[in-house]
Amino acid sequence: MARNRQRGRSGAAEGVVEAVDGGLAELIPDRDRPRGWTLLIDGAPQSHVDLDDPVLLAFEYQRRLGHVADVAAPSGRPLHAVHLGGGAFTLARYLAATRPRSTQQIVEVDGRLVQLVRDRLPLDPGARIRVRSVDARAGLGRLPDGWADLVIADVFSGARTPAHLTSTEFLAEVRRVLKPGGTYAANLADGPPLTHLRGQIATAATVFPELALVADPAVLRGRRFGNAVLAGSDRPLPVAELSRRVAGDPHAGRVEHGKALRDFTGGAVAVTDAAAKPSPVPPSSVFR
């Protein structure tokens, strides 16, 4: 049962706490934005949304996914986009605002979370966004060949990416769904010694001839646990423009590609379904 008080005595919005399939969801109001909310699952921050300003991407990793989406096609051009992992539908709202008339499919396995977000953080009824409450890989399998311009993977269960979404077989299905020239973007999380991240780059390299990695330099050097965004395509990626956007971010990052990215992978081998493992458990200090 949800515990909710919409407005306190001061008139400020109060939080929502509700059990969902993946744990305990909390919607925490943003003190600086009247209709801003942060979604947490079991205490781990998942998404931030401002219903008055869907172009705002408050989380660093979401901005980096946004940068990849921005350079995936000429500015303003509508896209067919697939979002594996829903959260609070932040990136789908962003694309609907920055690329009107886009057609989008969100695939989120947690049906109770989907209902909570629909109820408390409703989508613009005019946006072409459909939500399916199924497993990400199963939902991907229902899409036709060559449907998507952009596939974004941001799937975490208990703060870990499920094993079956880390393999060459999974990425082959992603490429099947992408149009020629389409872009794949994945939010990956890892810490020293970066075994998972290196393996994911090696895995993606078996499917996509063009890759770029966006991350905080401290994460790339193995100094701390954090997020990295991996982009892949069958066409050359606009690395110069992506680098410019990443460098201008409030938390400036670095883009690795080409030989530097191959060297970073350090001989890691591609992951198959038979050997796949979930991403590592984040240290408790990450969410403090």
C-alpha cells in the first residue's frame, strides 16, 4: 500500500512510498522545483523528472545518454526510439520534448512501478510513448527488424544489470531491431578493476563496428565506482560533436574511441549467454 501525503502544511509536496515488484519505490520531491521528483528503488537513486521541464536531465548519466541521443540524428528530427528500462520515463520525456513527433517504446518489467509512475508522474497524453511491462529482452524480441533509430539500455535490478542483458546474443538482438545507421546507447556501472566494463566493450565490439565510451576520467582510471555510457553503431559515430557536448557538461567527462578504446579494453573477451553475469554490486558508499 502506498503511503502518500500530497501537500504538507507548508504547501510543499511530500513524498510517496510504495512497494513495487523490484523493491520499495520512493518518489522524493525536489525542494528547488515545484514539480520535480527523484525516484529511488530500495534507496538507490534511479531517475529525476521535472514535469514542468522535461528537457532537464539532473543525473550525470542521464545527461550523457541525452548527449548520445542528441547526436544520433540531426537536431529536432523525430526518431523511433526504444527504452529498455523505464525508471520514471525521463529519457522518453526528454526525446518527446527535443524531438517532437518521435515514436517511442518503453520496456519496463516492473508493472507496479510503471503504474506508480503513470499515476504520480503522468506522461504528456500527446506524446507518442507506449509502455510495455515485460522483460527487456523479451520486449526487444517483439519489435520488428530495423524499426528503431535509437535503442537505450538502462536496466538495473537491485542496482545491477541483469546477466541476460550483457551478452553478445542480447546485443545481436539490439542490432536486429536497429535501422541501418541506428545508434545503441547503454548505461553501464562498474568500479575497479573495471572487469565488467572492459568485458562489455569487448562484447559490443563483436556486434557494432563503431564504438565510443563516455565516462568520468576517475571512473576510467579505476579510481572509483561509477557510470559509463557506451555508444555503438554500424556507421561512424559523431565523436567530435559528442566530445564537445560531454566536455561542456556540468560534470565534464571524457570520450574514448578507436585505438584508445581498444587499448582500454585490455584484451577482455566477449561475454556470451553461457558465461554472462550481472554487473557488480555497487559499494554502499555510492548512495550516501
